[in-house]
Amino acid sequence: MADFISPFWDMYVKVLVALSLLFCVFVIATNMRATGKVGELQPHSWDENLQEWNNPLPRWWMYLFWLTVIFAIVYLVIYPGFGSFKGIAGWSSVGQWEKEMKAAEEKYGPLYAKYRNMDVKAIAADPEAMGMGKRLFQTYCMQCHGADARGAKGFPNLTDNDWLGGDGSPDYIKATITNGRMGVMPPFPQLGEEGAKNVAHYVRSLSGLAHDATRAQLGSKIFAENCAACHGPDGKGNPVIGAPNLTDNIWLYSSSETQIMSNVMNGLNNRMPAFGEFLGQDKVHLLTAYVWSLSHK
Ligand code: HEC
Ligand code: HEC
């Protein structure tokens, strides 16, 4: 509530809460007594002979309603709920979350710390550690890389030992998880649709995929002039800038003519988020071992 810039919503909530409480009080108060003459038999009847007396509602039952009103007021004094008033207990959902996170860290931290000084290869051979690594992966990485880590369009497969930006060593994997990475390729609108199509056929020819030989011929010149700087003169890629090998028939996007043309015309801007600060080094170490194990059976 404190996030609202205008004080209007604060007042709006306060007035609504106060009015509803007042309304409850009004309804309960006006129903404490019976109207008309108490103890009189009412003139109407149901089901032929079922009749009712005019009596007040049971006291104990009415008091329950008063209790709910008192509960609401006490609650609103202690906890947040009355507009931007924070309550005297100082409770907040963020505070509770932080407390729970701290408790979890104290409880589970040592489990991860146990592997802190162990070699990645030794951790990969430890079934218990791998179970923990897998659960971490399924919590933090699965939404992009898939439950089986085989990736999806734009999200690399982590099981094939083919790497965008390195050799798949534990150091490379750890640096990637800690700092994230960027995969940026500039767009080449100046090539035009024809040029993009030709170079796409050349790129497909590098992996031995079906292509038009004439177009590939024209494309090879375009490639040498525009693409070789990053992907290498032979198209085998350059891990330093994360330019993938275009000759291995492993595709981050897809090998279709349309997709390659789109990569060339629109460029690419891919990002792996950094997890170092968020997870802390012990969890990153365990995840490194897990990811490493996926391609080093
Ligand atoms: C928001 C999506 C997203 C999440 C979540 C994510 N990644 Fe990634 N990851 C990517 C993208 C995109 C790339 C490729 C970046 C590029 O193009 O250079 C990548 C690349 C990688 C690479 C390098 C692959 C290579 O071929 O060089 C590793 C290793 C990796 N991720 C591990 C992880 C781990 C472990 C986690 C969980 C802690 C994780 N990722 C969570 C999107 C994600
Ligand atoms: C400035 C460096 C750079 C240049 C120049 C460059 N690329 Fe790229 N290219 C990259 C990077 C980096 C990626 C990976 C993007 C990612 O991680 O998402 C990439 C990805 C690709 C892909 C996707 C590969 C896959 O596995 O799906 C294709 C195809 C491609 N480039 C073709 C070309 C062509 C054709 C040219 C020339 C017209 C070219 N690139 C020029 C850096 C470059």
C-alpha cells in the first residue's frame, strides 16, 4: 500500500474498511432486540401448523458476532490491513520471507558447504550430491534449459558437450552460472533478402544439409566478408566471442532456411542470467558439478 504514489488509494481502503466495520456493528446492534411484542405468537404459519414466537436472537449467538468485530479491530491494530498503516507488530510478508530464508540457510547451508572444497569430478561421482544438484537445476534452470537439460530454441542443450563460449570445463561452466553470459550477433539488413538467403544456403552446406549449390556459392563470398570475423573462415566458430560452430549440425535455433535468414537479417540477442550472487558459491559449485556430469558420463 505504501507503494502507491497518490494518497487516494490509502484513504479509499481506510474508508472502505471503516465503513464495512460500522455497517456490521449497525446490523448486529439493530438485531439485538426483537421488534414488536416479545413472547407473542406470530400470525403466520408454515407447513399447515408450524408457528413461531417473537423472541430475540440467542444472546450467546449475537456475542459471537460482536467477537468477530473486535477480532477485526484488534487484527487491524496489530497487522497491516488498514490502508498504509503497518500495524504495531511490524509484521510484513517480506520480513517473514527473509526470516524463513535465513532459517532455511542455517538449516540447509551446511549440506551444500560439505562439498565446497571437493573437486567437481569427485562431486559428480557422489550420488547424494548429484541428487541435490538435480533438484537445484530443476528449481532454477529447468524453465529455460528443460527438465532434461536438453534445451530448447535459443536455450542451449547442456548435455551434448558442445559449448557456445568455452570448452565445457568446470571453470567455464562455473563462470557461466556465476556471471551469466550474452550471445549477441549484429543484424545484417544491408545484405537484403537475397543476400541473406544465399548465405543461409552456404551455412546449411557447411553441415551437409540440403542446399542450392549456386546460392551457396554466392553465399560463401558473403560469409567470408561478413561472418568469418566471428564464426571463423571455415565456420567452426569462436568460443571467445560465443560465436557458435556452424559446421557441426548442432543448432541453438534451427537449421531451417527461414530461421537462418531471420538470424542474419534481425541479429540475435540472447542472455543467460547471472546466478552467482543469488545462489551463493556453494550452490553454484554443486550445480557446476551437476551440469558438468551431464556431458561427461
Ligand atoms: C532465463 C533463462 C535461463 C535460465 C533460468 C538459465 N539459463 Fe543457462 N542459458 C540461457 C541462455 C539463453 C544461454 C545461452 C546464452 C548465449 O547465447 O550465449 C545459457 C547458457 C548456459 C550455459 C552455457 C552453455 C554453452 O553452450 O556454452 C550454461 C552452462 C548454463 N546456461 C547453465 C545454466 C544453469 C546451471 C542454470 C541454473 C542455475 C541456468 N543456466 C539457468 C538461459 C537461461
Ligand atoms: C559479431 C560477431 C558475429 C558476426 C559478425 C556474425 N555472427 Fe552469427 N552469431 C554470433 C553469435 C555470438 C551467435 C550466437 C548467438 C546466441 O548465443 O544466441 C551467432 C549465431 C549465429 C547463428 C545461429 C547458430 C545456431 O546454432 O542456431 C547463425 C546461423 C549465424 N550466427 C550465422 C551468421 C552469419 C550467416 C553471419 C554473417 C552474415 C554471422 N552469423 C555473423 C556472432 C556473430
